Amino acid sequence: KLLGDVRAAKAGGEKAKRLISHWNTFTPTRNALRYPQPRAGSIPILLLVHERTTYLEPALRLYERVHGINGTTLVVSHHGTSAAAWRLVEAVTFCRVRQFLFAAPAALHGAAAQRLHLTWALHQVFAQLEAPEVLFMADGVWPTPDLYQHTLWLRHVREGYCEECVGSLLGEHPKDWTEHHA
């Protein structure tokens, strides 16, 4: 019902902002009964979702194959209320899913809006999930089955090599990987 109210509210209006804030604060994590609270040290995976269901559908199929994903939370930050994108995310059963709604300022478009969305979504993950770090997956990057295990391994290596370092950067697989696995 709340999502329907958000969709019905005037975009950018005070009512829409209030409803979106309510959604982001009080909507529970999906699949929380199926999958327990992630252990300390788990790293949530952040995915920004726009209206590109042609990317989202195969990406979610690939996330289902990621080893260890059921021990963390997939955080999906929606830029809009596309019914098709929401249906895809709500069909996820392989891990915990926390959905946020980004209330984009009407005046911002393109790269500026994407940067603001990313900054906002990271803040939500750090504040609401109380996560010390997050794995951000850029739009158009395909997850591999070893993604999460390599993320945990990279953190372990980073902590042993550089105690003052606060982040890591993973590269992407060759472009032809998608042709064979999507």
C-alpha cells in the first residue's frame, strides 16, 4: 500500500518526500525470516536500480549464483518506482533484500543525479544497516559466482597489508564473460 501511495503522490512534492522517508525508515528487510541477521563482518552489496530491467533481470539471475550471498544483504536503491523493476526485486528469494527509494531532486539529471543517488544510498547503508563497509556494484557490471568470496578475501588481504586503508577496489571481468554467463 505504501508504495502505491508513493506512486500516486506528486513527484518531488512534500507528500511524496514524507512517504518516501517513511518507506526508507520503516519498511522491513525482505526474506529476513528465511535468512538470519548477517554475521559481524559480512559486507552488504549495494545495487542502484533505475528503469533498466533488461540489465536488472539477468543481473539478479547472476546474483543468485554468487557463493555466500545468502549470508549478507542485497541493498537495492530504486531511482523511481518502475513496477517492472520492483517486481523483479520482490521476486528475489536467495538472500535478504533491503529496498530504499531515492527521492531525486527534479532539477538533477544524468551523471549528477547518479552521483547524488550513490552518495545517498551509501549513507543509507552505513546508517541504517550499521555496516562498516559496503560492496557497490555499478550499473552494467555483472556479478560472478566468486564475487562475494573475493570481496571478503580482498578485505582480509587489505587488513593484513595496510591497517590504515579503509577501502578496496575490485576490477571487472572481461566483457565476453557476459556472453557466456548471462
